[in-house]
Amino acid sequence: MIYEFSIGAVSVFALFVGVTLGLSFFLGRKAKSSAGYFAAHGQIPWFVNGVAFAGDYLSAASFLGICGMIAFYGYDGFLYSIGYLAGWVVALFVIAEPMKRLGKFTFADALDAKFNSRGIKIAAGISTLAVSLFYLIPQMVGAGALVTPLLGLPHWVGVVLVGVTVILIVVTAGMVSTTWVQFLKGSLLVVFSTVLTVMILQRGFTVEQGGIDGHQFAPEETQTVTTLADGAVLVNGQPKGTRQGEPQLHPVGWISRLPDDKQKTGPLGPLEFFRVLQGSEVVLWTSEVQRSEDGSRTTVFSQKPTPGSQVLRPGEHPTFRGIRSENLLDKLNFLSLMLALFCGTASLPHILIRYYTVKDAAAARKSTIVGIASIGFFYVLTLYLGLGAMTSGALDITDSNMSAPLLARSMNEGLFAMISAIAFTTVLGTVSGLILASSGAVAHDLVRSGLGIEMNDQQQVRIAKIAAVIVGALAIVLGILFARFNVNYLVGWAFSVAASANLPSLVMLLFWKGTTRQGIIAAIVVGMVSSLAWILLSADTYAQVYGLPATSAIVPFSQPGIVTIPLGFATLVVVSLLSRSNQRT
């Protein structure tokens, strides 16, 4: 069975959550002032901050989403890893030191350092909220995906559990507890992913000959999953279960042929792993969706023997078909996504505010280098984790987000408990950073600076905590609504919004003396509105959110970055030139 109740996994899970909350309550004593709540007094050591960068950045998308996409589609999922990592080049060489010099608490501080403009504070504060909410969605979806098989609870319960836990973390101690939670989960994630990768290489590949976990697959066998109008799920005609003895999906994904007709490889080296896989045949699964008039949806999954060389070839996933497609719109969609991933890292508010937690610009630079090293090493591991899951015989064909935890379960029950708990704390760390960025935007940018309401330190922290509760509640609702999306795909959208709304203003402020207050405000508003509108009018949103035909979508392709990022730069330049001309006349 794919999912079985495990008291060990639940115990480790509860221990991790308990330690995380205990740490937050203990550190809450150090976060009474606004400087302590928003920026940990700037006293975080650079190495700890660098690992915390990794803990903040390696979210549910990185661990659950990328591994899931690689497990389902092969090398294409790894292109997300490349895009995410490349974005840190911008962060290191362009953003790190200026952010530390210009700002104090929030992203808006840096943009407004030279202007003291209420308009910039309001625009940047709203942008921070929009980007954070979009980025919160995949984290909450990932939380639900973990809790459902682990505890046998509905998806929405997992989302609520994460939301409540994170609200407690942020409200009790702010940036102090958030940093140490991120440091711990970043360290644990890299260590245990390394352990899991070593176990994958030691296990090697074995020909399953169509039989997994006691179930023999006929070559033409299919699996049918029906989602009824009331939300109930049927698997092969029976109610889907998550506990032992209840009807479930058959575990899937296996090697059907090895080079030279071997039955087993034994341990493999890191490069030999790819050479053997390239000459093998893997049984993947394709799906066909059928919709009924009563609102139910039936998905029929069919076996698809696939050459290993095709698994390791880019351009198989619909999002990346532009690599080999002759269709111009497909190419533009692929380039748009990669541009958003490259530019989005240096534009994410919860990443940018971490530069305020160290003492000076040199520490900001060094912590970025530590972050890049940790993140880069982890992303290399995701390729082994995803391909290991693909061939493990333990995939859930209806939920790509569970690929890495199910891979761990196929190895060892104890490892499954640790990986699941670490994945959950990964969600906690990232969500707490996002909610902290949002609460800072509300209290510091919108209420204090934007509305001009004078507050002392205690009042500002109190407003931030109230905002954290409200943003957390919104995140819970959105996590439930977007339950069926791959978390990594959702993050691509968040990066597009961040890069379109924030990057043009930040880069031009640093490198063009002609940048004006009006230009920054216009660029933020135009970039944010245009990217959000593009996403809401895209084919993917039409099909998966609105339930409408994808062909009815208004925009020609789904990823907005290639249009909206240049639009943000152009808007800033034009408005700055016009506003300077008006000031001279």
C-alpha cells in the first residue's frame, strides 16, 4: 500500500512541531522591540543567516515540488532547480550589500531610502503582500499534501494545522525564532536529503517485471480515480483510503528493462546512475481526464513504457516543450518561466528582509555565499531524489507532491518519519518568513509610513502580530482552494509577480541616477497588476481554477514574465523621464 498509518512517523512529526513551537516561545523574550521583531536586532551570525537563507528558500516547492516534477516528468523538473539557483547570482552581485546599506526593516525601506515618499511605501507594501500571498499558496498546499497520508486527515486539516502553527511562531518571537527555525530545518533538509541520495545509489536499479509490493501489473492495466461533485474520491471504484486495510492506489513507477538485460545493478556511482538509467526502460503513467455533467471528474491512468534517454531529455513536460517545439508561443512560455525564476529570487520580500538580520554589508555578502553553497548542493540532490522516486515503485500517480516522502518510505520507515517531519518544518520555516514579511509591510509600510499613524515600538509590533494572524488566515483559505496544483508550478507564478513588481525598481534605483519617486511607484503598480492579470487570464488558471476550457483563455501563454518584467522596466524609465521633465518646467 502507498499510505499506511505509522505511529513512528506521527511521533517524530509531533516532536518536530513541539520543538519548533518551544523554540519560538523561548526566544519570544528577545523580540519586544520593532528592531528585534522585524530584524532580530541585526545580530544573527553570517553563517547562521546563510543557512537560514537556504532554510527560507528551500521551501515546499524545492523539496516536494521539484522532486515530484522530476519523478513524474524526468529532467524537466530539474530546470526549475537551475532557474532557482541562477537567481542567486543576481542576489549576490546586485542586491546583497545595497539592501543592507539602504534598508532597516522591510523591502520598502530600501526603495524609499532616497525619497522619503509615502507613495513608495504604500506601493511597495502592497506589492510585498501580493507576492507573499502568492508564494504562501504552494507552501500551504504542500502542508496539506504531507498531513493527509501521514495522519490520515483531510487536506484542509493539514493546511489549517500549518497556518495555526506558523501564526504562533511569528506572533511569539518574530524574526528571532523564524531565523533559528529556518537554520535548523535548512541544515536537517540538506543532511537527510544527502542520506537519502546515498541510499538511492546503494540500492541501484532492479527490474520489477510489472510487480510491485505484491501487486502484479498486466501490460494493459489502468487505474481509475474519480472525484465526485461533493469532493469524495473513488480509486478503482472504491472510496480512497489513507490507512492500512482501506482501498488505495497501487504503488507505481518501476524499471522494466536494464542495459544488457540485467535484472539488478547493485550499488551505483553518482555518474554511473545516469548512464545506467539512460540505457534502461522505465514504466511511467499517462492520464486522461473525463468530465461528467454532474460535476464529477474521472482520471484514467495508463502505463507508458518510456526509454531512459527520454526521461533524461529536456522538453517532455508541457511547460518546457518550448525547448524543442517549433511553436513560437511554446518557446515564449518557456523563456518567460526561466526569466521569472532567474529574476524572482532577488525580488522576494521574505528573502530580501533577511539581509537586515546581519550587522553589516560584508556579513550580508558572506551569508549569501553560504546560502548559495547550501542551496546549490541541495538542488543537485533533487535530481537523484526525483529519479529515485520515479523508479522506486512507490509513486502516488494522483499527487506528485508526495514523491520524496514516499521514496523515503520505500527505503525505511524511520527515514520516512524524518523526511516527512523535515518537509513539514520546511513549510513552517518558509511560511513564517512570508508572514513576517507581510506583517512588516502592513505595520511598518502601510500603517506607520503610508497612513502616517504614529506608533511606538510596542504598538508597531502589536499591529504586525494582528496582521500576521490575518495573513495566516488568508493563506489557509488559499491553500485549500489550490489543493490540486503542483506546488512548484505555483511558485513559478509567485516568482513572476515578484520579478515584475519589485526587480525593476530595485535595479534601476541602484544603477540609474535618473530614477524618480513617480517612476518607482508606477513600475511597482504596473508590474504587479499586469503579472497578476496575466496569470488570472491564462489557460492554466482557466482549466484548473475556473473549470473552463483552456482554449477560452485570453492571454496567449501562461507564464507572464517575458512580457511583464520588461514592461516594469519600461514603465519606470518613461515615467521617470516624464516626471523629471515636468519638475524642470
